[in-house]
Amino acid sequence: MSASLLIPALLLDAALGEPRWLWHRWPHPAVLMGRAVGWADARFNAGDNRRLKGALVMSGLGLAAMAIGGAIRALPDFGIIEVIVAAILLAQRSLVDHVQAVGDALRLSVGDGRRMVARIVGRDTATMDEPAVARAAIESAAENLSDGIIAPALWFLIAGLPGLMLYKITNTADSMIGHLTPRHAEFGWAAARFDDLLNLIPARLTALLIAITHLRFDAIAPILRDAPLHRSPNAGWPEAAMAVVLNLALSGPRSYHGTAQDFPFVYPEGRRAAGPADIDAACAALWRAWAGLLAITLLAAVASAVA
């Protein structure tokens, strides 16, 4: 059942993305999730036992999200609303649009590219040169392919809308409080660890999809070699795969809040001089991986129908 509903959800998201006219009038579900996380952070992130409080908050948010997803799934509407909600919570079209906008801006000037890439990455962008802007956009594309499309789709296949809702609230919480800052190191611990767990399989599946849809079976060895070098237990997998198929060295040194971080490169033998054409290629890779996901979903739907 979930596979047959995911197919129209994937197609609807790819066709429409996030219409501005709609989300300028109504709050996006992800925004509502963010407000819930923000309220919990302000209300409970104080005093002693912050790690326990954070774990209880994450449990409560997760159960609430699953309950809402279950209530929607139970509506006698032949799954129509479930498809719409799933499409809203997927992010293929919007991801491609945001990443492509960086490439388009970079063709105008490095300054335009910096301003546009600052919308999708958290690192310092003020002193980036053209290759650094392009690499940042491509790294964001790879990581968000996993977080924004493959992972939510997989959890929808596994557990329907409740599974997708659980993933999205966890991913939202991780992005807001799952940081090793003095305020969130304890309170956000559960959100960060649960997000790592939920992304464990999707991140590796994303890397495999990127490699297979480019017919780069030789990419497996460098992916296995370099993905564990990444600072994230999951983001390194799609980034390493994207680096191989584009022949680019990704990750590497960057600056956060004025502090330089000497992270290792993934696929260090790749080119360093990335540019707008490489961003175009990364966007094409996003659509190839999406097509691979759609094909897998179609096969799952057919298998379910004949079982």
C-alpha cells in the first residue's frame, strides 16, 4: 500500500515543488514542526538532567508526529490526503531549484554565488572563491538528497505516513537542537543520535543510487574508503558518491563562525576547481537518483500487487 501511494507523492513533489503562493499564506508542515521543537527547547532546556529531558521531549514529539500521521492515514479518502502530505514533506524539486540557483548566480559573479549558497549551507561564505561556492552547493545537494528525499521516502515505504512524520520531526529537531553547543550538547543529544540512526540505511542507499544511476560500479571502493572520514556518520556516504561521479574532491577545510576547520577531503584525487557546470551536473545527478528511487518504488508496488 505504501509503495502505491509513494509513486504519486514523488511525482507530485517533482512537478510542483513548494508553491510560494501556498506557503506564503499557510505555514508549511516543516515550519510547524520547527515551532514545536522551538517551544520544547525554550520550555524544557533548563536546569539539571537536560539529556533526560531532551530524550523525553524527542520521544513525545516523535509519538505525536506518528499519531498525526496515523490519523491522516486512517481517513476514508483512499489515501489522497496521505499522498498530498507525503508530497509536501518530500523535497526533490525544491532541492534542485535551490542548488541550481547557486549555479545560476555563480555565473553572474562570485558575490552572487556566495549570497545564494549562504541560503543553503551553515558555513562561512564571505571569503569563498568560485570553487568553494560550487563545492558547498554540491555537498549540500548530496547530503540533502539523502535527508530530504531518500530517507523520508524509505521511511514512508517502511511505515507509511507515521514513519515519514517520525523521520521529519526527528530531522527537524536534529537541525535545530542537535548541535554540540553549550546550550544543546545535552538537551539535543537524543535528537542527534536518533537522527543518525534513522539516516543510517538511507545515507548508504543514497550513495548506492548515485553510483548505480551513473553506471559507476567502480565508485564503491572509494566510497567505502572515504565516507568514514567525514565528520558526520552519514553525510559522508552521499558526498563521497557525488564526489566520485563528478570527479571532484569534496568536503575538506572550511570555516564556521570565523573558526577554520581542517576537515579531510573525500575523494581527494578528484578535481578541486569546481564551477557552475559541476553544479549543473550535480543537479542532473539528483534527478538520476530520484528516477532510481521511483523505479524501486514501482517495482515494490508491482511486487506488492502480485503477492
